Amino acid sequence: MQKAGIILVASGALIVIGLILLAVGNQIILEGVYQGNGKISANQDLIISGEFNSEESPIGISAVQVMEFKGNRISAKILDPFDNEIVSKNVDEETIEEEFDIFETGEYKLIIQSDSSEETQVFGAIGPLPDAGKKSLSFVSAYILIIGMVGLVGSGIYRIKSRKKSV
């Protein structure tokens, strides 16, 4: 019975550590990401802008999520610091992601537009592509969580088996 208690405590600790790492990892990954949400229509665009340094990160990423996607014609484009369009994409599903090159340091803009008179709620984000180290932190936290949960299940199975033996 004592072994099961130790496994249970260790599994619980792993789950807590995994959750903390998950929260910290998400915070680190989202650092430097500019986000915005709002309603768009033919008369109203959503513009999200952010400062990028081409020396720190040569690749940027943008994401657009349409709440209650109804097949409206929605487009997203990215402008460089000189207001040149470097990426343009039609939003043909609920969520899209697009990578783009950061050639110049300065303010980049994500512009989400619609040609529909009906208002549509959208969420957008633009930021530098996270490096491999930042991404790996989220994988490590997920693995720790899984190991903790497997230990929790294993502890329960061990307790059930040890009770059957004592009966």
C-alpha cells in the first residue's frame, strides 16, 4: 500500500510540474506576438501591427481565426514597413496560419478584411516564429503531463490489485 502512495504523490507532482511548464511555455511562445480581435465588414477592417527586428527573427507568422465561419469572403494581408503587400491570402476555413519573411526591421501590419455587409467576429495575431527551444518547452511539458497521468492510472491499478490479493 505504501508503494501506491509514493507513486500517487510522484504522479501528482509530475502533473503539477507539467501544468506549470505548460503555462510558462505558452507565455514564452506568445511573448512578442501581437494580438487583436474585433468585428469586420465591408466598411470595417481589423488591423494588427507590431514591431519586428529582422536580425532577431528572419521569419514571422500570422494567424487568423474566424468565429462562426459562414463562408463569407474574408482576406488577410501582411504589409511590410514600407506598406508593400508581402502576403495575401483568402480565409477559406475557420483558422489559417501563414509564415512570411522579415526582410526589414520595422512595423509590419496584418490587415483582415471582408467584402460582406454582415459583421463577422475575427481574431488575428502576428509575431516572430518561435525558435525550436521555445517550441520544445511545450512538448516537454506535454510529455511530463502524460507520464504523470500514466503514473496516476498505474497507481490506481496497483492499489486495486493489492486489495484483491489481501481479500
